[in-house]
Amino acid sequence: MKIKKKVDYKAIENDPEAFEKFKKNFVKQSLRRASYRWPFKHMAKNNQRIERGFYRCAGCQEAFGPKDINLDHINAVEDIKTGFMGWDKFIDRLFVKTDGFQVLCLTCHDSKTLVENEQRRANGLKAINRKKKKK
């Protein structure tokens, strides 16, 4: 069982650099959560539906069930060469039209994320944490 570490908000508030970092991450996560309700994201997923309960992976072209796919931004939300480029760019890249998304199976998504993270590291940026999909 993972023990949740208590956050010292007073210390964050008293450190201007830590406060700005906390605020930026808080807003990013809030926007990402809001993007789950973005209608064009759901349209993109439905466009890749082969039949009820099966979707075509844009990478390997195989069919997968809904628990075995991820809906992925074709272009990374945070640029792999420059990282965070400002709020306007972040929002523009997060909230894209249907052709800005692709359905990937978990294996293809992990491979794409691994390549993007290697490119980020090569450009002196921090890698994005890969989230494991709950089964």
C-alpha cells in the first residue's frame, strides 16, 4: 500500500519558486482533467471503432477492446524539443480537433511514449511519467 506524503502548503507558499511550480502543475492537471470531457476526443475514439467494443490501433492496425487502448494526441501536448511553451500553446495542443487524436493499443502507446521521452531527455527535458491503464 502506497502511503500518501503530506504536502507542506505553508512551505510552498513561502517559497516563490515552489509556489509558481505548484501553481503551474495544478493548472496543467486541471486542464488535462477538463480535456476528458472534450467532445472531439470522443469523436476521434468513435471514428476508430470497428464494431461495438472494438477499436483499431493506429500503430499496429490490430483490433482491441476499450480497456486495451489509449486515446493519444498525435502531437505531444508539451513539445518534445522545447517543453512547456506557454499557456496558449499548451491549451491549443491539448484541445485539438478529431484529427489530432489517435487510438493506440497499450503496447504502441508505451512505445511512442518511450521514444518521446528519449527525445525529451536528449533535449535536456524531463521525461513524462507514463500512466498505466487500470484493467
